[in-house]
Amino acid sequence: MSTTAQPGAADGAAQQKPPAAPPAPLPLVELQDLSVRFGNRDILCGLTASLRGRAIGLLGPNGAGKSTLINTLLGFYPPHSGSARVFGYDIRTDTKKLRGLIGYMPENDAFISKMSAVSLVQMMAELSGLPTGVALERAHEALFYVGLAEARYRQVGTYSLGMKQLVKLAQAIVHGPKLLILDEPTNGLDPSARQRMIGMIHEMRDSGEVRIVLCSHLLRDVEDTCDEVMILKQGRIVHYSDLNEERRSNRRFLEVEFYGANGDFSEAIEKLGCECALRSNRLKIILPDGVESRDIFRLAAERDVRIRKLNFRRDTLEDIFLKAMES
Amino acid sequence: MAVYRRTYSSYTGALTPAWSRWFVLFRYARRNLFRSKFLTAFFVACFFYPVLCLAAIYLAHNLAFLEQIGAPSGLLVIDNKFFFYFMNVQGWLAFVLTAFAGPGLISGDLANGALPLYFCRPFSRSEYVLGKASVLGILLSQITWVPGIILFVIQATLAGPSWAWDHLWIAGSLIVSSLIWISILSLLAMALSAWVKWRIVAGALLLAMLFFGAGFAQAINAVLRIDSGHFVNIAYLMTTIWNSLFQIDAERAIPAVEAAIALLVYCGISLGLLMRKVRAYEVIR
């Protein structure tokens, strides 16, 4: 949403001061040449980035270094070189202060099997510094919020995989953190549970009280919830994009699947003034003003090209991801 | 039924002091421990011998009653040997209690990957170990030096200030010998449970370490014709130190100082093993 004053606006309005631009949010995560090494293996190599979004997605194939980056930000792994700051706190020197601001939902199983969900979440709240009474109250609230109200007195060891995911989320939010780090939050969830999890992430993000770092290899999860995305590959940043900006600027294009064409067909389309990209028997065409799909059909008919499929699309996160992986 | 808010809300209230957080772990671990009826019953049974000792002290100061039953006058003497035997009995009970209670303290967290949940908070690994060790520390103190000191105070009250002054060193011996035993037992139990991550196996290993350790030490001594084999026998090392602290004349194969150094090394190794395993995530290099 733009707030820029338009030239030629009414005189009265022109004399008014333009509304002040909202202050740019503080960088949530700042990475400066951050490298992490286990033994002789470089896991993260010289990452430099400044992430400011309300919800930041970390994407990448398995082994790209997403979880290592999260664990480094939490102070679990020491950086080999470079530095990282979260909310301006250095991860090496201000670890305790930083951890007080963070809620973390780990990827793998993490629970105490002999404890009830209420006790577990209350204990985690108390370890974060909440007084006993408040911790108990917030533990109930968190479990109600994630949808485990009925099962909250059961031992966590008896829970299904989906319920264990919800307990992990409850313990991550119980102390009201400023930053929520979610590592593969929809792992093992059925479609409806996944939908509910995504809904909760949306709601927390939109509340403005917490910022989110979501690490996933499921593109849809990131696309549904994040406004900024960083793609990692083999410990390096291969792409960074502001999804909101991307959505705004992303032009609609025509995707055409065809048979029996040669280079002549794409050349003819380019002569119409279209931007064109050919991959095997698929063409991506950005139509300029004045050119319509019927012109494409006409060119195809003239060259005896059979069009199998034609539809309008926008670049999805999957396209961005695949492009980043190819690079 | 309370109606709970179903929205996300941040917390802006007061926080507890950071130094007190390890106590949270102590409270929860202790509560979990006493859910076991067997452990609770055993813990209560550990007070049987101190009560017996209390009766003995009472009888020792009731000469009229002893004369009535025709007991010889020197039958009940409350001295360093009396407290040495007390320490031996309670020390072994402490060992059995540790074998039951100790391994479950950490193995559950490790087996279910709960450590990242602790360490993603403003809570350090040392605080975690302190919180868990304090459960055993306080539990074992309750059956060793605390009743020992109570018995000493009662004896001192009945025998008079001169006895108390002459035997004050016994109180010190009770505390020091208990604390050494508690430290070695707690660290061993936690280190073993951290490495095997299975409560029952860790308990069995702890028992085996003491019982097989004695046999192994004897075998080494017999085959190699040396006395150094005793260094692998933790119970022998501890008894040597107790003998020295309670001034008991007994032939020991190794000096008390060397036994103390050996136990210190065991404590260091256990702590090292423990700190190696108690991490949010294990790095595979």
C-alpha cells in the first residue's frame, strides 16, 4: 500500500504535509559474513543479509543449512567467523538476553514423555522467567490457543505426531516471545491440521506482537505465511526476495504448451514485442499492451503449431525457488 | 470452568531472577521422582536406621534402664565408630537410592530430544546440570548427613558440652564424607544416564560399576600382585576416606589422600562426559 502524495492533487491537500512514512522496522536478523564449520566441513559459508520482514521464510533443499542457521542464531552452534545479530543483540555475547526474546519450535521430537502437556508448558514458561502462577495461567491459554484444551492433562508421550507438534508450538509461545522461530512446523500434520497451523501463524504474524522466522522445505507453507524469503543452497544464500514486492511487481505472463514448433514460432512472437522464454515445448510470454492471446493463436495457426495448453500465470515461489536452485 | 483467551498475547509482566531458574528444574524433577510409590517407600525406609540410632543414643543415656535389663555398662558407646557405622549404612542406602532415582533424571530428556526446549531459553547447561544434580544432592543429604547431624546434636545435648567440644570433628566428618559420596554418586548416575539414555540400563550400569568394580579390582590385584587395582573400586576408595575421616584404625591398601584424588578424577571424568552430552544438539563432525 502506497502513501506517496500524488502530484496535481487539490491545492488544500497540497499544502498539507505529506503523511510521514512509517518507520522502517528494525532489522530482525543481520548476518555479516557468517560462517559455521563442523570439523572440516563448512556448513554455512559467509552469509550476509539483513532481514526485516514480519515473517521471514528460510527455504532450501535438505542439507542446505536452514536448521544450522537457526541453531546458530539461538547460540547452539558457535560461528566460525563473521557475526550475527538478532534484534541488535550479538549472538555470541548477548545469548541469554536474546534467548529471553525468542520462542523456538524445533523440527524433531522434543518433549518429556512422562509429563502432562500443562506441566511441560508451565515448566518451560517458568524457565523463561514467568512466575509460577502466571506460568500456569499462560500454559492453559497457550494450550487452548493451539487447540489442545481437551487433551492438556494427558501425558505428552501418549500424543499423536500432530498433537506433539502443537505442544511444541504451545511451549514456544507460552512466554510471549518477540520472535518465534518455527522449524518445519507442519511436519507430520494432516491437511486440516496444517491449515490450522498456517492459520495460527497468520494470526500471530498479523497481531504485530511477534515476528516469525519459518524454516521449511514446503514452499506452500512459506508462500502462505511469509513476506520475505531467503533461499539457501549448500550453506550459501542463493536468493533473497521480498515476497510482497515480488507479488506487486510480478507481471502476469502467458504459459503456452505446444507441439510441432521450431524457433520460427518464438521469433514471430518476439516480433510482436513480447518477452519470450522457451523451455522444451513450453513458452513463457509476457504480453505488452495491445497484444492479446488471439494473436498467439493466429501465429500458431500460420505455422501449423498445435497449442495444447494456454493459460495466464504469475511467478510462484516454486518458480523462484527452482530458478534459484538452477543458478 | 475458566474461559481462556484464544489469541496470541505477548508477556510484559515481571520476571523471576535469572539465578533462581535452576530451582524450577529441581521442583519439577523432584515432583516427578516421588510419583513412584516404590521410590517413596524406599525413601521412607531409609530413615529406619537413623531412628534405630536415635533409640540407641537414648538408651545409652538411660543407665537405669540398661541396668534393669542387665546389659553390660559398655554395650552402647556413642563415639566415632557409632557414627562411622551410621555413615556406612546410610551411604549404601544412598547408593541404592541413587541407582533408582538418578538415571531417570536426564535420560528422559535426552531420549525424547527435550534439551533444545531448555536451552533455547535463558537457561544454561550448567544451570541444567545444577538443577538435576540438586535433586539427588538434596535427596541424599536428607538420608545421610542431615540425620547424622541431628543424631550428633541430640547426643551432644544429652552428653553435655564437654563431649560435644571433644567430638566436634565427628560432625565435620559426617558432612565432608557425605558430600564426597553424594557428589560422586550424583555425577556418576547422571553421566551414565546421559550416555546410555535408557533409565533401566543406566541404573544397572551404576550397580554393576560398584559391584563388578570390586571384583575387577580384586582380579587385578591377584593377577598383577599389586594394590593399585583398588583404584577401580569406588566403594573401596570411599570406605578408605571414611576410615580416615572417622579416625578408624583399619589396614587399607591405599592412603586416604590418594583415594580422595582418585575420586576427584572420577568426578571430573563424569562431569566431562555429562557436559559433552548435555547439549541442545549433538554435532556430528
